[in-house]
Amino acid sequence: MKNSLRMLIPVVMLTSLLVVSLGFLEIRFEQMLENNLENKLVRITRLTSVIFGHEIEENSAFDIDRFVDDFGSSLNLRITIINGDGYVVADSELNNSAIMQLGNHNERSEIHQARLESYGKSTRLSESLGIEFLYLAMPLSAINANGEFDEFVIRVASPMTLLNQQMQQLRIWGFSAGTAGIVLIFVLVMFFNRLIDRQANASRQDLESKVQGRTHELMMMQQLGGLMTACTSIESACKVVEPIFAQLLPQCRGTITMLKASRNRLDVVYHWGQRMIEGEWYGRDECWALLKGHTHMSQESQLVIPCNHTQLKDEGFEMCIPLLAQGETLGVMHLHFVNESDMLTGRSLAESLSEQIGLALANIQLRDNLSQQAVRDPLTGLFNRRHLMEVLEHQIAQSSRFNKPLSLLMLDIDHFKRFNDTFGHDAGDYVLKQVCQELKTSARKADLVCRYGGEELCILCPETDITQAQELAERLLIRIGAQELIHSGQSLGRVTVSGGIACNEGSEISVEALIKQSDDALYRAKENGRNRVELANQPTLDAVTDAPEPANNTTRFPVITEHHDDKAIKTSA
Ligand SMILES: Nc1nc2c(ncn2[C@@H]2O[C@H](COP(=O)(O)OP(=O)(O)OP(=O)(O)O)[C@@H](O)[C@H]2O)c(=O)[nH]1
């Protein structure tokens, strides 16, 4: 309906315009033909007058009838001669008897006008012939050959049927041209309508496919965001990136690098397709994207400037996009394209994806940091007591289920208060960190090193019996006691630690009981002179004699001096 209206409106408008134009042309043509005929009649009337006047004056035997007959038939016009009284003398279309029947013509409008104004014109029905004529009349005064004064009116008439025939022909021509014009208009309107329809369809399809593509991209991005948010580690999040890129930018392969905490190098954490980066890392000044702070393309504006980290310098095109979150650079997304056009068309999509990946990776890092903060001690970086309690419960259950030994080594720095009092709290912190570092270095990967509280530390050793735990403790005591501590250029001397070990040999012991046993053993170690290890439920062991004696007499740090008045070690921090 809409379509046919769209066609009908221009057809009706153009047809109306054509009809009006044809009507106007008809009027103009009619006037033109009438004028032409009138001019022609004027000329002929004048000519007839001249010849007739001459013949009258010169020829006494002038035959008027013959004159009008010859003239009228040769010109195909009606010629009438009217005398001064208003009666017809001769008429090329009437015989004498018909002429005799005619009345006085003085009242005929063209004759009346001609007598008054020397020129008369009228269009009317001939009473004698019953045909419509265009009459032209002019008066003529002449002295005839006999010397008499004669007055005449020469009248020339042309039947209007001639004019009407011409007009009819013109109308037929006009109608044919108009019909042809209307058909042409219709055909043209149809043609342009179809053309417009085809173009509109093509642009609608183009728009639809663009909208579909964009919707697909948005859905993929939403999926990417959702999946990455659900990931718990950077590695698993990076694995989600590959299938999304395979869907949206299948023509590229890529690598994700992350900035190390030291912030001077980027580690490769994931790549898909052929490797783009040599080695496992590169320096941060080797990537233009990091130096510029925004996307860098290996070829841009006819400039070829590849990054230093790229492996395939001459093949294809590389795009590096910084992975940012709240202005912080987390890493770089490296993409490799075979064609430059693919790289240019894929740029904005790749940047949008990278923006989302950056945010998701930042979220994971933030979550990681928060969960680390929840289980780590900020000063020493060791696991905290809460984490120990959680792990301990699980480890005791494992130990009893699989009948495997589980040892808990509790350690306490000797005379730490005095150390603090002598050198200050900062130096105390430093010593604490150094001792903790030693614990981390000496323990196995499977062991859990914790800060139990204050200067009290512990190591939980799964699948470790009491002898193995004792060996570890003695090794630690030797290594810690051997260290000469220097803080801010000042020698702090040496520090010793005491230890207590409890071991669960596969039985169903409670967390509290195991801690109490190791704590009691530690208490005994303190009681028995410090810088030694005691085992739970065992007779007192000898002091660790192999450990180098702290230079109590050479340093201001009185670690080895016996202080029996010191308060006993706490049973819990
Ligand atoms: N610098 C520093 N000192 C700490 C920290 N946590 C606890 N301390 C100090 O460690 C000292 C522990 O003192 P005490 O419990 O009397 O034990 P001690 O002086 O080590 O004596 P013994 O354990 O009997 O050998 C206290 O002075 C605490 O203030 C810490 O994070 N940093």
C-alpha cells in the first residue's frame, strides 16, 4: 500500500502537470492559428482590394462575378463584394439567384465595422451557407471606367472548419504526446522507484549485518567479561581470551605479557598461535606501546617501527596495546596480523577487548592481593596465624587419614625485647624479617612457614617425623646464629632462637593440643637455656652445641647470657 502510494503520487502530479501544460498549449496554439489566419485574410483582402480597385477603374467590361470566382477558388477562400448600399454584388460561394435572396449586409458586424474603422472582423455563422466563417472586411472607394464614384466593401472569409480541423489535428498530436508522456512518466517512476528500493534494501541489509556484527561483538565482550570475572588466576583468565579472539579477530594471533612487581620487565603469561616474543620476558623499554602509553602498530602512516621484543620483524604486522586499569599499566596485549588491512579494521575492536581484559586482570590482581593480605603477615610476608589454624586442621585430618606424620615446629627469638630496647623497634623489625627469610629459605616447598604472633614463628611440616623436624630446627638454629646482622650500617651482633617440636604420628590429635605440645616444648627450651630445641613429650635434649656462640661479650647484644629471671615464653601469642 505504502509502495503503490509512493508510485501513485508522482504519477498523478506529473500527469496533472502534463494535462495543464497541454491545455495551456492548446489555447496558445488556437490563438496562434487564428492570428495567422487573420493576418493571411488581411493580406488577401488588401490584395483583392488593390486588384479589384484597379480593374474597376481601368476595365469598363470588368466581370466581377468571374473575378471573385477565380480569386476565391484559387485561394480557397470565400470572397464577397458588397456595394455602397450594403447589397452583395458578387460572392465566390453563391450563384446569382442565391445572391438575390440575400438581404442588406450593412448590419453585418464586420461590414459595419469596416465602414466605420476601415477594417472589420467577425466570426459568425453564415446565414446563407450555414457554416461558421472568419470574416475580414475592408472598404474600397473607386472611380469606375465610366467616371462614376463607386463604394464597395471587399470581404474575404475563411471557413472556421479549416481552423477547427487544424486544432483537431493538434489535439490528436497533443493527446498522443501526452499519453506517451504519461506512459514515460509511469515507466520512469517505476524505474526510479525500483532503483531507490534496491538501494534502500542494500543499505538496510548492510546496516542489518553491521548491527548483527556489533551485537555479536557485544555478546562476546559480555561473555569475556563474565568469564574473566569468574576466573581466580591470571593464567586461567588469559585462557579465556584465546577463544574470544578466535571468534572476533580470527585473522590474528597474540601474546599477553604482564608487568612484574619490580616494574621493569614483562613476563609472557599466555600466547596463542605462533610465538611472537623471544624468551619468557622482555624489558619494559623494548615495547613502544609502553613507552607511548597507547596502542603502537609496527607499520603506521608508512612508517615501519617494530618493537624490540618482536620475533618476526619482517613478516606481517604487529599491534601492541597496553593493558590498563584506572591509569595503571598491568601489561601488554600483542597481536600479529598477516594483512595490514586486517590490523587497521580490527584496531578499535582489539582496543575495546584489551580495555576489558585490562579491567578483568586488574580485578583478579586486586582479589589476589586482598586474599594474600587476609592470610599474610604484612611485615614478614609469612602466612598469618589464622591461615595456620585453617591449614593445620586440614593437615591433621590428612595425617590421621593417611597415617602420615605431621610436625609443628614453634620458634621464638631469644631476648627479643632487650634487642628492641637496645637498638630500637626498626632494628627489631629488621631482625625479625631476617629470621623469617631464613625460615623461608630453609623450609621445603610443602612446609607452611607462619608468624604465629609477635616474635613467635612456626613451621608446619607435612609428612615429616620428629627426627626430620629436629634436623630442620637444628639446621635453622645454626644458620640463624651464624648470621652477623647489620642494620643501617650498624652491627647488631647475632641473634639466637629457641624451638619446640610436636609431632602427630597419624593419630586424631586436636589443633589446640598439637600447638600446646610444641609450645610446651618451646617453653622448656627457654627454661633450659635458650638457643636450643626441645621435643614434645620427650626428656630434655642437650643444647645445640654446634651452633656458634653469639658474641655476647663482644657485642652490645646480650643474647647468650643466661637470664633465668626472664619471663617464661607465652603459651600463645
Ligand atoms: N620490633 C618488633 N618487636 C616486636 C614485634 N612483635 C613483638 N615484638 C617485641 O618482642 C618482644 C617480646 O618480648 P618477650 O615476650 O618478653 O620475650 P623476649 O624478650 O624475646 O625473651 P624470651 O622470649 O624469653 O627470650 C616484645 O618487646 C615485643 O614488643 C615486632 O613486630 N617488631
